[in-house]
Amino acid sequence: MLLSIGHYCLLISVISAAPIVVLPAKEAVTEMLPWTWEHNLKVTFGLVSLCYLLAVFIPNIGSAMTIAGSTTNPALGFLVPMIFYWKIIKKEPSFSWKRIRILLTCAFIIAVSFMSLYNFISKSG
């Protein structure tokens, strides 16, 4: 009984917090892509549904933090700065040592992130 109450409380908190996370992300994509009202409605419904499903199926907050940590932290902390650096060095040749290092580092970070997520899923499943 208490576990069910806890799950419903987590569900309500994620649904309440979803607009704080979903709307800025959706607005950023809207500025990049010309969307119609119908596309906007579908994407918003999809993002809120995804947040709802995550709230229902993730058993505890530790698991949610592990999933977020293995997906978003490497992207924001490592990949996005490297993409910006890639844009800065436009004058470099395509196969310069700088560009190759960026690609190898990105591939390594993505591989480690996937291995971390796979390790979490295999242990919890």
C-alpha cells in the first residue's frame, strides 16, 4: 500500500515538473525547425507521455538519477563543448589531427555512456 502511494506521488511530481523541463526543450527545437501547430501538439504530447512512462516504470529515484547521469551528463559536459570547438576550427582540413582527436574522443565518450547504461540495465533486469 505504501509503495503504491510512493509511486503515485513520484508520478505526480514528474508530471508536475515535466513542463519545466519539456517546454524549454521544445521551444529550442521550435526555433530551429519550422513547426505547424499540429507538429507542436504531437511533440508536446510525446514528451509528456515519455515523462509519464518514466515516472511509472522507474522504480526509485536512484535509478532515475543513474539513467540521467549516463545519458545527459556526458552529452552536456563533454560532447556539446567538442561540437562547439568543431565549429570554431572551420579552417582546419577535414582530416587534421584536431578533428580526428575530437571524433575519437566523442566516440569514446558515447561508448562509455552506452556501456554504463547497459551495465545498469543488465544489473537491474
